[in-house]
Amino acid sequence: MLQMVWKSGGDEQVLDLLDTPEIVLVQFCETILRHQDLRNPDARQMLQEIITALKVKAEKEPVDHIAFNRHDLKENIAYVEDLLRQFDQ
């Protein structure tokens, strides 16, 4: 299971993806898309885990200080899932 390390000052905290703010998940997803080769199964696995966490968050009302429009978030999730399906074939 993929987890995020959150550093605040001198403190470090390990968060499950569902506890990670959605803006961090979206940025991490964009970074993977931009800098990783999706033919790499590890990159696809990381992306799939992030998308799964984002899907759960998209079904709930936003609780983060910075939240995405739910419609746009769901469209972005669908786009990444389509990409993953193309590379899994």
C-alpha cells in the first residue's frame, strides 16, 4: 500500500492516501504522468492507488482547505483511468 510522508517543520508523519489532502494527491498524480513512463508497471500501480484514493474523496464533500470541484475531479479521474486501461492492454 502506497503511503505519503508528511513533513511539517521537524516533525514527520506517515499518512495513508485517504488521509492525504486531495491537492497533494492530484499534484503527485500529475507528476507521475509528466515524469514517469506509463509502460512501467510500478508507475501504473502508484497511479492506480492514487486514483483509487481520489475516487473515494470525490464521492464525499470536500473537507480540505483547498478542494477541487467534484465534477472536474471526477473527469480527471476518468481521464487517468482511461490512460491506465490503454497501457494495461
